[in-house]
Amino acid sequence: MSEHIVVAKFGGTSVADAAQLRKISTIIRSNPERRFIVVSAPGKRFPEDIKVTDLLLTCYEKAIAGQSFEAELEQIRLRFREIIEGLKMVFPLNDEIRILEQSLLTDPQRDYTASRGEYLTARIMAQYLGFTFVDPAWCICFDEDGHLNSVMTSRTMRASLLPLNHAVIAGFYGADMTGRIHTFERGGSDITGSLAACAINADLYENWTDVSGLYAADPSIVENPETVEHMSYRELRTLSYMGASVLHSDAVLSASEMDIPINIRNTNRPGDAGTTIMRHLPSGVAKNPVTGVSGRKGMTVVQIEKVMVSDGSGFSALMLDILKERSLPFEYCLTGIDSITLVIRSSLLDSCKEDLFAEIRSTLNPDFIGVRENLSLIAVTGEKATESSNANIRVLERLTEEGIELITINQGAGKLNLLIGVPEDRYEDAIRAIYAYRQSHSHAG
Ligand code: ASP
């Protein structure tokens, strides 16, 4: 058997019905290195459809409210019946549904209920493929307060998976020492995949979804944006943080710690190479100075002025302490000679603005506090930018040529790594202008 090990995770749309499961079986069987398969629960088949996890959660809500959940339970049964019949399988579905129904009637538990979509999908897939079924309740270890115990999980998963040739693992959940089921956040099957890949030190973590990778810009703003072939973990974290999300951020973090490449692939277009995310980009990849651009609206800039802020008297540290004590996160903080600039999400600032400014005035005695609202923050990353491309300057030039005001600019050290504050009503124009600059280099080779 090949030494190369691939963990392949299939998301909700990839397991949405029997036709999708047949597609993923072909994908899995086409490469014997795909030894460990992680599945989500069936997701949406069409835009108005309801995810099985949402149906399960409604059952739970109704159960604890003492209402009937029969209609939702029946929809869940029908989703799985279509799968089993479509795959021409014999599977004890009615027994499984009865167990779930009993638990809801006697001792409804939110996480246990929510996890049943992944549990059933994994059992069905394991049987269909002839792989071993791995219940993560045996090997993904939570503390009783619902936090993942990563050290124990890594050890237990490794011991459970490595002896197996091929296995299907249910995504999204694990259990504590008492056997109680705990789920991750929504979208958490990505984390299961990443944990499995890390535990066995896989050579590759494939994440199969319904897009052929990460777009270089938001497709709702730019028509038919290119997908990025390669990017670094850092670039993915930056672009995802700013809204371009295809993968759960915790999954990226653990894969990056172990330096396991992640390949985002499209179940409906398996021939597409997708996006590969790794620590060091391979030599010979296209040298486009801009990897991608994303952003968020709804930001406020706060400017605190005081003569010689940067004289080492700890003004900035005191300012950050005030934010920390209030658990008020900020997007970034720039310290100048006579001022500090903070960018904060308006939704977080609005409720505490007056109090916060009063505290800053009394503690720091600033010369002036200025506020500018209705700002968007745009992230531009480009680890492939060469020094000669002057990409940071060119990006800013493009924006000024479009007449877009640059309210704040934060240029991180290293390659292209810009955070730019622009007026919210020019957000889309700014994204298009930066994407157009990227495309002017898209055949740069
Ligand atoms: N089924 C869960 C959800 O809908 C987890 C996942 O799909 O990753 O959020």
C-alpha cells in the first residue's frame, strides 16, 4: 500500500443526496491514497432546501418546548431513505430514527441530536464503500465543559486510525469522558478533517465542497473571478477573516501548525485542481503580485491624538488595556508620532462608545478624539509579489485613480499585505479596481 496518506473531507452539498454520494464514491475510489474520509451531514440540494442539521436542531427545540417534532423527523427520515434507496443499500434506518426519537422524548440533548446527521451519513458511506466506520465519540475528546482536549484527541485519533486501511469518520462531533456528545461550531466537520489529518500526519488534507477553490475576489462583486491555485495559510487566514470563507478557521490553524497542505476541491468538477494552501508556495507558481482581495463593511475609525504618543511613556499600552478590559476587539491599531488610529467594528463600538471615550479621556487625557463612521476595510494579500512589482503602491494608485478616498492604510512588513480603509459606499468599486489590477498580471507567469 502507498505510504502517501490523504484525508478527504466532504461537505454538506457533497453528501446531499444519493447522486452526490455516488459522485464522492467515484472520487474516493479513484485514489487509494484517500484512506480516511470525513463526512458532513446532508446539506442543501437547492437554495430553499433545509440542511439535515437544521432539521435536527428544530426537532430538539420542539422537543424541549414539549411540541411535536414528527414532521421534521419525517423529513430527516425521507432524506436518508432517498440516499439508501438511491444507493440500493440495506440499512436499519427505521431503527436509527426510532433511537433518535426516543432520546428526544425522554432526554433531549442538543449536541447529541445535532450530531446524528453526520453519524448516519458516515455509517451509510462506510457500508457503501466497504470501509470501517469510525464514530468520533471514541476518539475526539472533549472536556465536560465542551472544550476540545486536543492533546488527548491527537493521541486517541492516531491510535484509532493508523491501524485501519480505510475508514469513514463522522464529522462535527466528539464526546467527553462520560460519553456525552459535544459538537463543534457550525461548519465544524472541517475541524474533524483537520484533526484527523494532523493526528496521522497526513500528506494532504482534501476539503471537497461545491466550489473549485477560493476565489480571488467576492463573486457577488466581481463577475466570474478566478480561483487562486496556491496560497499560504497566512493569506487564507487573512482573506477568510475578512469574509472570504470556505473553510472553518480552526481547521486552517491546526493544519498550518502541522504544515499539512490543504486542497479545496469541487465534488461537481473533480477535474479542477482547486486551491492548494501550504506554508511555502512551490517555486514556479504564477507570480501574480495579488493573490486575493476581500473585505468587510461596517467599520469605524477612532483617532486619538496626543503630542508624542510614541515617546515610550506607555500611552498605547494603556489604550490597549482599556480595550482589553472591556473585551472590545479591534481590527487594527496604528501608532503614529502624535496619534493612535484604531479600526473597530461599528456594531461592537456603538453600544459602548460614550463610556469608552469617557474612560479614555479620564485615563489618558488625550488632546482630541475623532471618529469616522461608515468605513470598509479591505485586505489585499500577495505573498508572490516580487519587490520590483511595487504592488502595494500600485494597488493604492489604482484606488486613487478611481477617486476612492484612502482613509487608513496599514502595510504589514513582508510581501504585499495591505489593510485599507475606504468609504463604505466605494467598497465595491475598490474591490473591482484591485481585482482589475490583479487581472492585468494574471498571465505574468
Ligand atoms: N452539519 C454541520 C453544519 O451544518 C457541520 C458541518 O457541516 O460541517 O454546520
